[in-house]
Amino acid sequence: MSPSRSILLVGEGNFSFSASASQLYSESETSITATCLQHQEEALRHEGAASNIQTIKDSGGTVLFEVDCTKLEECASLQGRVFDRVVFNFPHCGRKSGVKKNRELLKNFFLSCVQVLAEDGEVHVSLCNGQGGTPADQPKREWHNSWQVAAMAAEAHLILSAVHPFESERYHNYKCTGYRSQDKGFHVEKGLLHVFSRGLPYTSGQTLKVEEAVEGEKVQYNIPAELSDFIFRRFLCPDSVHPVKLVQDFVLEGLAEKWSVSMTTETIPYLLTAKQLQTCCCDSDGTHCYWIHLLEKDFSSDAQTSTEREEDQGCADARETPSALYATSEKVDRMRSKGVECLRSACSIDVDPEGESGLYLLRPSLLPQMEELLTKKEKLIDNAGSNEENNESEGNRKDEASEGCNGVTSLFGVSGVVFRNVPISLWSLPAYHELLLRGVSTPEKDPVKSLGHKLETLLAPYGVSLVAEQGGLRLMAQPTGLVGKLFASDNNVSITVSLNLDLLAVLLFSLPDWRLLWSHDPRFLKQFSLRPSPGTPFGPFSLFPEHFSFDISFWTGPIWEEKKFHAVVREASRGTVEQVKLIDMFSHPDLSQTSYCYRLIYHSHTHALSHTQALQFHQHLESLLSSRLQVTIR
């Protein structure tokens, strides 16, 4: 952090720290305001207080007495002022006060200091080793016996940004005082300086109205509230430095060392028809799809359109080249037909195209769009038939050259967000960015082996391993699980690669939580502004966030849809619930009712999450469950 322009020090005793700080910043434009709780006469009784106060004033600083650090907004001399840094060194309630009283002191201080803290300001709290209750304390006290400094700060929507050793030697004349309300000092030798900053406020999910063209027809529909933060984010745009984009670039550049790779630049809709999904027979379980009901057509409304998000869906940085666009008609046809053939073997959704023709769903995969894009390429080739005839011999020579590279000719790709209606768990993502690549091969070659070897070379250093399965390979890693698949047609003519870019970003940049990828906090993207190479570990901007566990029990009717329960949990908790576990179930023998008890774990690496905030989310959840799912809370 650059030197602050204004510093407020609270809870001073003999003012020795403020005097040392005044001398330290004497040649800068930093102003010091030092305060203490005692009235002036009592404060001057501390040894050296008078000379220290004079030093502060001579340096241009201000000294205030009778300032309660838990009621800073009530101090007349501080009215209308904001500070870049608020400092509280070794706080203590005085005398033999226990940990509970000191926790309360910290909480009330944090709640008060944010009233005078600049938006980008910091709060510095120094504590003796062990008091804070964080892993930075060595040895670490038991949680219930600590001051729980990070949890107390979260009550004021502050996050712990950094922990440093307290550098008492930097402040030459500093003499700690106040131990048990005496002139004795605290043990500051292994003390820790905790730096806090503001967390972003929570925003509630909102149902978004979207207008798109699906199979040539304009339709309008609502994006579910729990998914509203996963769309229109533009992570894959050409100028993006988001880690998902960096991972895509890394993979594509690695594959381009051996194969020609082209990415579509076309905009593709979020919405699919059930018939589209059934036709391509992609590897998607219908029970894990977000089924959508269309709205009555009202194209004068304020629905967001595909045009407005064009750069989000079709703006992968790899552009189509003329050579890729005007590939031979036979190659494109093989890519399409054999691709569908290989996909059918992995199909797990059973949809009747006649009975389901009026149903729509958010895309669980990009495979249907891949088929449609390849169809468009084939039509373009047909329209350019004369050019193809004139350059047939030259094109054949290029095909022969490309087919000589491990059996795979070229790779055509598309990337974007896909949606899965899955239960809440640590590594189950309701939305993620899929990178889908399709290639063709000569029948006598083994494209799965060659592509798998290259992907293993790229990703093995980050914990990804390949597991063989019938018809292809699975890319696995710990603790994330499945991060991608390779599968080919029966005669190995076509190969498809599907990669979960979000989970790969977690692995390649050592992220503690996939939800960080969707953070709006500028501190997240700032770490990727210089495009760090994979393997560069992410430095969390919120340290040691607490977990909070709450149980919820309720009676339901004879029909219970658990996926609707998870959707309400996501919405009510603002995405802060990371695990949901069913711990008890009981069916009443006489009534058509069943009791469920779930345990929810609240935890956030992106926002300040306090016990009070988590409880509010939980109470809101109870309200939504009662009103939407008609359950009876127990």
C-alpha cells in the first residue's frame, strides 16, 4: 500500500506510537490524528505522554481526547472526515477482561470505524500472538479461546486482507502501555498486524428477461434468479485477462503447436430446444438441465438480446481463418456426421423430439451449437464450389500435409458458458465455461491417443491425469474430479474434446474456490492483469474466512423435488452456501408428509461473511422455502 494521506489512531495510551508515526511520515503529505479514551489530565499522567503529544503537534498532527473508538461517528471533531487508515494497536478492555469482552470491543470498533473510513481505506489492528485466532498465530489458540478478529471484522463487512509481523523496531520511540490498565506493556515481540479492507456488498439475484433467436425464431424467457450472475460476464472476450480466458489461451496455444486450431466468432444462444439436444444426443442428463418456459412475445420490452452479449458468446480470441473456413466439403461432412455418431454412444438423455418439441432448456453443453456451426461451414463451402474446383489440387496437398500430423487434421472450436442443474457441493458448478474442440482423422490413426498425449503434457504439471474409458479418455484431478473428456467415433474418424475451463483455472492458478472466478471484486482480476503464466499461485484477497453451519428442518407433501430446494438455497444465500448435506429424513406413517433435515455450510472467499450475515441468509431461506415450495418449517 502506498503511504496514506490521512491516518487515524485510536486507543492511544502514552501517544508514543503516534509520535513515532509522525516522525516516520514527516517528509510526506500524510496527516496524523491521534486519539485516546481518557480525558487530557488522565492521559498526561502516562510517562512521556506530554513530550509525545508535543512531537505530534510539531509535526502538524492533531491530538484528541475523550474519543471512544466504538463511537467514532459521535465525535464532533471527526464529523465529516474520512481516513485512509485507521489504526488500533493492542486493544484491550482493561483490567482482567475475558475474551468475550475483547471480542465485543473489536466488533464495536469495526462497526464504528467504517463510518470514518475511506472507500479504499484500510484498518490496521495489532494483536499479541495467539489473540487473533487465525492460522497466522503460532501457536494457534483454540477458536473459542481467541478474539476471533476476522469474524468480528466481518460484522462490519470488512475482510482480512493481510497479516504481517508487528514491526515495533520501525517505531523507535514506541513504548507499549495499557496492560490491565497499567503502564505495563503487552508482549509485542511476536505480535501480528492484521490489515482489513472493505468487502463488496452482497447483491441479490434477479430474474433476467432475455430475448434470443432459436432455430430462426425470436423467443423471450427468464433466466432463473440463482443463475443471474453467471451470464453477460464477457470472460472470454479478446481483451480479457480473466483466468478462464488465460487457461483457454494456454490450451489452444499448446494444441496449435501440432494442429491448426480455429475458434468460431459467431454468437450462439443460451437457449436450446429439446429437439436440438436429442438430435446431437450430447452427454447430458435431462434431470440436470435447466428447463425453460417461454414468455409471451413482447418484443417492445427491455429484454437483453443476443446482440447485446455478442462479444460474450462468440468472442474467443482465436479467429476463423480462410483455410479453416473453406475446408473441403468432405472433411466438414465427416466432422459433422461422425461427430454425431460418437456422441450418441455417450448419450444419457432420452427426449422424444415430437412430444418435447415445444420444450426449451439452457444449454448444458455446446455440442448442439457445434453441429449447427459445422452445418453452416458446409453451406459456405458449397457456395464456394467454383473456388474449390480451381484450387482442388492445392487443397488436397494441404489436406495430406495436415493429416500427417499424428492423424488429426485440424481442430475447430467453440467456447462459452453452459449450465447444469446440479446439487450444491464443493466442486459441482451450476455454470461453467466449456471449451469444445472437434477434429477429424484418417481412419488408420488413433486421434484419442495423440490428442490425449498432448493434453497430458500440457496439464499433468497441474495435477491432471488421463483415465481410459470406452471410446475415449477422462481428464481427472484432485480435488475437483472430472475436468474434461475426449471421445471418438467408433472408427476413429472424428474426435471431440470437452474441457471445463473453470475447474482448470482453479488447478492452474491454485484457487481455493471456483466461486472466486465469478467475483466482481476488482482485487481478483488485478492479480491477472499482467497475464501470469499457469502455475502462478493466486494470492487470496480475503484471508481465513470463517465457516458457519446451520441446520434446517421442514415437512413436505408427498412430492419433493430436491433440485428446487438447491435452487432456492443458491438464491437465498447469495451463493455463500458451499455444501448441503441431508442428515435426516422421516416419513410420517399416518400422514402423507415427509420431514427432511439438511445441514448447510456457509463460506465465502469473495465477500465478508459474518455469523450475523449468514444467519440472515438462513432466515431468508426459511421464508422462501415456505412461500415457494410450500414446506412447513419445523
